[in-house]
Amino acid sequence: MGYQELQHTADWALHVWAADLPSLFAEAARGMNALSGVALGRGPRVSRAIDLQGLDAEGLLVSFLSELIYAQELEGIGFDRFDLRVSDGRMSGQLGGSSLRSLAKPVKAVTYHNLGIAKTLRGYEVVIVFDV
């Protein structure tokens, strides 16, 4: 599992890989947090259930990451623990996090630009472009 920032002209791009779809989603969230400089506070931990539906895995990924951006911007909460299940157009699970201590450069949106989750010999891979 992992992620790596890719060069992109105006936005941020992130290459993410993992053994299965739940791990791919979690790594994408961790990578997005790293790019935007998310630092969680030391206050009380929060837990939140998540349940999303989509037409495909790509749509679920965009919805999932968009939910995390929403929580950062409007609620001041960041998540660093992801217990996720993904199958048949549905993603559900539990998120764990806390209030944000800082956010260096927020992501405006997750784009569909060239978005395609690929099954590979080592699991799954995707390149995600973020509007910043």
C-alpha cells in the first residue's frame, strides 16, 4: 500500500496503490491528507459512520474523499483511521479522527479527470487529480 505525489501543471495529482479497494480508499485519504498538510489536534477522538452509494468504484472514491474535504472545511475535523468496506456500488464503515490543528493548503475538490481504478497484479491502482 502507498501513495506518491505526481507532477501536475496546475493541480495536485496522486498515484495510489493497495491490495484491495477498501485499502485503496484509505490510502487515497491518507495521501490527500499528506498533500494538504492535515495535522490533527490532541483533543478527544471522534468516530463517524459512513455509508455511500455510487454507480462505480470511481464515483464512490470521489464521494468518499469529498466527504472528508467537507468535514475538514465545514466541521474542522480530520480523519486518520479508516475501517472501510467496498462492494457492489456501496462503501460503508467507520472513520476515526479529531479536530484539525492545522490545514496547510486545503483541497477544493476531487476531480474525475482521467480517473480510473485499475486492477493490477498487486491489487488496485488509481491516479487522482485534486483541484487546489
